[in-house]
Amino acid sequence: MHLLLARPDIHYIWDQPPAISYESTGGRQRQHVFDYLITLTSGQRIAIAVKPAALAARPRFRSEFVLIRAATSLAFAHRVDLVTDRSFTSSAARNAARLHEFRRSPDPEADSGVQSIINTLSGETTIAEIVSLSGLKGRGFRAVFRAIYAGYARALDHGDIEPTTRVVREVAQ
């Protein structure tokens, strides 16, 4: 859920939407409840099933999921995606959870100050350097973190976002 909440292209997330009916490999009528039904800002709807990778790799699951995908109407979702623990890195999950926590306490003053500093960047720097320039300490770190996910800055390093993470100003396209 945190990974979905961190995406700027998602307009709405429906947790546990209504079940869809499908005919199983054994010919029986079954119900499947997707974990999420998301609506993108473009209006496209994506049904998401979240399963452990070991389960998703089983032939029986794969054949059943093909039937679930085929039975999902376009009125319900334009696309069906399967997400496993191998679909993302643990650092991406930690960063998304951290972002969620940082968004729980909005700080428009810190966000504005950090964005002003980011707008002056002409090359790469670290989050710690931006925080130092802002004089905002922890508030500044949280503001840079939010700015990365808002698209004002881009992290150059992979992994957990930390004070030593190198960033650049994201140029609007």
C-alpha cells in the first residue's frame, strides 16, 4: 500500500474491491477479490493481486490467474497486474513507508524553503547539503524526501534515501 501511495500517477486506491466471478481450471464458479483497484490520473483502472513470489511461481496458480485475468471485464479494470515480493526492492518499500510517515505531518513552510533551494541547483548535491542550506535540520530532511517524491528533485543513488543520498534538480519536461 505504501508503494502505491508514493506514486504520483495514482488518483485513487480501492482496497479490497468487490469480487469478480470466474470459472476455475476445474470448471467451478469461483470468486476472486483483488487486493487493490487503482485509478491512475489518466483514468486507467488497474486491478492488483498481491501474492508471495513462491505461490505466484506455481503452475496451478499461474493457470488460475490467467482465468482470473480473462474474466476481469474492462468495466472493472483496464489491466490486471500481479505484484509479488520480488516486484520491488526492500529499500523501495522502506522509502515508501517513510514517505507515508513524513506526509502525515505536512510542513508547507519547510517544503517551500527546500523547493526554493532545489530550484537553484545546477548540479548534483547531497540531501545533507540541502538540509544544511535550509537550516531546518530534521524538517529539512523530511521536506527534501517529500520533494523527491513530488518530482522536484531526483535521487541519483539507489537504496534507502539518507542524508548522504546524492540528488539533482528535476527539470520539468
